[in-house]
Amino acid sequence: MKRRAAAAALGPFLALSALASALPAAGIAAWPPRLLTFSPGLVRPACSFDPAAAQAAPAGAPGEPKPSGMINLSGFLAGDARWRRTGQGPAAATTTDLYLRAFELGVEADVVDWLSATVVLNSEWIGDPLNGDDPAVVVDEAHLDITVPRTPVYLVLGKRIQPFGQFETYLATDLLVQDAYETKAVGLTAGVNVPGSTDLSLTVYKGRVRSDHLARSGLLGPDAPDLPETNVGRVDSWILSAISSPAGDDWRVSAALGSEPGAGRRLTTLNVGSYLSFPWHENLQFNAEYMKALRRDDVPGLGRSFLESALSLTVAYELVTSEIEETEGRNYRARKSRRLAHPTVLAVRFEAFDDGSLAAALGAWSVKNRLSAGGRYTFYERGKFETALSLEYRLQTLRVSPAQDGSVGPSHEVTMRLSLDF
């Protein structure tokens, strides 16, 4: 069924791709390539649409933008090599893997300054047995973004990572809070931009998306019982979200409250986050994000609920500092904008996960801490094209119940990534 849905999605996407490929490729520079020079002009906009220039150019109807400025075809390809050692003592095991971490094709249509659309086809973890080894191509994003003209009100309709968590990462692997709480679903967001660089929004969607994502994340160990099946017949999952920059671009704070239906009670989670840099030293940046379960269903067989929490803290040093065009969320445009704005960066990240004593009650194990260090270096840049090399070392420790045998222990991972934005 998943493959048939993916095949059905290829039709409209290929039509858009054909239209985009027929457009003049005026922005692609010629050979020979040159090495990266660390200068403030390194980053190129992800989308070249200029509403003012488009309206000034002749295009049939007065003020109508030219198609070449409306549609942008882009993509991302990343291949990973991973060395991993798990366990301790005689039971320790070492594995190596080579796989495609992600392949993305995106069509970005900026029709006018108040209307845009994004469609992204995606395939992940191709050849990686640790994460499912599923080469299927799926519709990863497809949404309309509308700002009501002459008002601060906006709407977003479609499939995307909904606004619960910022998930800003500088390393090859995703944040622990994203592994646990990413909420990717079809939804409707209604928001308003109020004075003081503040955004307030309400998102509604259907189903138990976030809670199922946590259950499949592996953070709770293999012995965590499955959540009870629920028959969701209404759009009654919601997210209240706010993000503000009280001191300009150097300080950003965010908060969100999300609720989904459970078997016996609502499953409610709190998210808070912060980003900080300093005007006199913008190369140094700090990111923090915290998730806390406020209400959960009782675990089958145990007769009680367990309220987990997760924390991610990152310190990053950018050798090149550039403005980020898309500063919010982890969707396609924002991910691309951040990579282009962070061509060369070093980062250290500490993460903690508290299972609410679930592992002790089950006689099992769960993830306790992660410590990561690494960086990203862009060694080729030409127009819309960037090629980068990422390297990350990660130590993961576990919370192990005394009832568990001695074969379970920490893991050491080294991930090297070669990626291309195009």
C-alpha cells in the first residue's frame, strides 16, 4: 500500500519537475569549480524569487510574476558511513554500515508574496538495517502557505513536521528530542504574527502521531509494550505554539503544548526551547530544547502511567556566519536554509532522556544520555550547489534495570557523511 501511494504521488510531482526543468537555467555558474572561501557572501538564497522584480518584468498580465521566478526545483542527497560498537566486555559487538541517509526532491512554488506551496519527495535510510532499510519514495511534505493580504494572519494546510519543537541540529544525527517527539502529519495551522517579533499559532490534525513516534524511537528499549490501539474518527489532536525574538535575531524563545487522544486519557506534552548568540561574537551559538510529558495512558499490565522527559543542549561555533532565511521548524525549506547558512561549523551536544522509571518497572533498559561532538565543512560551493563533509562521534549510555542481563551497555558511534545540496 505504501509503494502504491508513493507511485501515485509521482505523477503530479513529475509534472511539476518537468515544468521546472524547462525553465531557463540562468543561475547555474560554469566550470571550473573553486574551493570554498570563507566569506560572508558564501550563502545563496534557497529560492531566487524576487516579488518586486517579478512584478516589474513583462509577463502578460500587469503585475503577474513570470513562471521562471515562481518555481524552484531543488534537492538533497546524503550518504553515510557508520562505525558502531555496542555492549561491553566479551559481549561487545562492532558493526559497520554504508547507506544513503536521505534523498530529497523539492518543488517550491512562490506564486506571490502571500501564497506559496512546497512539495517534497523523500526516501531515507536506504540500505541501513538499523533504521528499517526502507527504500520507498514517499510524499514527505506537501503544503500550502497562505498569508491573508494586509493582515498578520496566515494559514498552512498540508503534510509537514507540525510546529512542536524547533529541532535545530548542527551535526549529522538528529536531536534526541526529534527522535522522540517529531510530529509529521497532515494538519491545518492558523497563526498570527503580533508585534514584538512574536508568532502564535494553533494546529489541528488527526491521530496519535507524536506518541506513536516515541514508541517506535527505540529510546524506551525493545521491551516497552505497544500503546493500546485507538480508533480515531475525528480531527481532535492539537498544538498551541508560540515563538518570539524579544532581543532581535540574537535571542529566540519558543514554547508549545500538544495533546493527542489516548485510550483512557489525553496524551499531553510540553515543549520549551531557546536559541542564543551574542552581537559582539555571533560565531558562538547556544541551543536548548526540553520536552516533558504532562499526561499519559496507563501502561498495559502495570496499571500506572510513566511521565518521560527529554533534553537537548548544543554549543556551536560557526567559522562563517550568515543570515538564515527560514528560522523556524525542521521542514524542507528551513533545513536547506540552515545548511546553506552554516557551511562550516563545529558543535558539541549533550542530551538526556528520563523514562519516568519505566525501565525499572519492566526490568528492561532505556536510553539515558547522549554526548556528541563533530562538525560540517563545505568544500565546494557554486551557485545553488554545495557539497559538504560531516563527521560526528556519539556516545550513548543506557539506564539498565538490575533484572537485565549483562550484555546491554553503552554504544560508541562514528558517522561520516558526504552530502550535496542542488
